[in-house]
Amino acid sequence: ERALLLDAGTGAGDLPALVAGLTRLPTTLVLSHAHWDHIGHARALAEAGIEVLVHEAQAAALAAGVGNERVRGFFAPERLSGPLPVGFDRATATIPPVGEAGRLAGGDQVDLGGRILEVIDAAGHAPGLLALVDRRHGLLFSTDAAYAGDLYAQFEDADLAAYVASLARLAALAPDLRAVYPAHGPAPIAPEMLVAMRDGVAAVAAGRPPEEVGDGVARHRFAGFSVLVRA
């Protein structure tokens, strides 16, 4: 009866038009967190009549938006793997604020009509980071908590102890999952990866020595993923 969009991209392209082309159902946008690459089209989607939900801990960042100085750097040519969409100008692009967003927290449920998505507290990469699980169908949407790549725990708003607890929460779901769909990297990934990531981040938190250190960041390498923390 309803559709759910998880995160809102970088702001490049026309995500509202894409959503309109995919479904005519009333749509809710759930923002896993308010880092720039997840909220780019949130304002445009809200103006298109789509309900926006975010964790209380990320509401202030969402309401602040992101100015051009930062956005311009994110889209620097050396960071791109292909051309930008026609009409997108990195010299003037911003991510506008969204001040009127509803709230979600761990334990909440989003009922789409015959499909229920349960909200999971997945803080660590960012405070208030959210993941979603469809228990009936064995699907986890792990957002930025778990993916096959560099797990970012080096940012100022990261919390390694919270990350360990969150991955323990996600790994406990693994026996009942068919697939895990992350926000970055290849998808889906095997549910067993959640257990490996839980153990890896716990080892880092316990003092495991890194394989690389540079530019203030320590990289811990594991099979299929890495963990980045402040050096």
C-alpha cells in the first residue's frame, strides 16, 4: 500500500523523477543518517510530497544542509568515476536543509501494507545510524553499518564502542537472513559477513594493530572488508 525509499543520494541527477517513474504509491523517505551522500535529494523529495523520517540524533545535521564549499570538494574530478549528470554544476551545488522531518528510532516499525520493516539502531559510523530488517522475508538493509569495503569509523562523529554493539545486533540476525543489502559496494552480501565484521570491529576496539597508518587514519584489513579508525 506504500513505498519506502531508503536514503536520498548525493543530490546529482533527478531522484524525484526516478521515484515517480517507479511507483505511484504514497512514499516515505527513511534517511539512515545525515551524511552528505545520503541526503542530497531529501529537500527535493520533501517538496514533492514525500514524507521524510530520520533519527533524532541526525535531525540537526539534516536541518543544517551542506554548503557549496564542501559539496564542490565531494564532486572534484579526481573523485569521480564518470561524468556528472547534465545540468549539475559543482561550482554552485549545495545540499539544502530539511527542517521538517519526522523521527524514527530503533524498535520502530514501518508498515507498507503486507510488508513490515523494523528499524534497528546501528550507531557507530554515525550517531543515530539506522538499518532496516524485513524479518518475514529475511532481508537486511544494512546502510552504512556493514558493507564489503572500507568501514568508516574514523570520522569525528564515529563511535567505535557503539559500532561493536551495533554489529553484534546485526550479526545476531544472520542465521535468519537470506541477503544483506548495504548502502555501498557490491550487493547483496552474504549474511555471514555480518559475523566477520562484528568480530573484526571488536578486535580493532580491543587494540588490534593496524596494517597501515597514514594521514591520521589507521586501516585494519580483513577478508572482504577493512576498518578505518583514527590513528
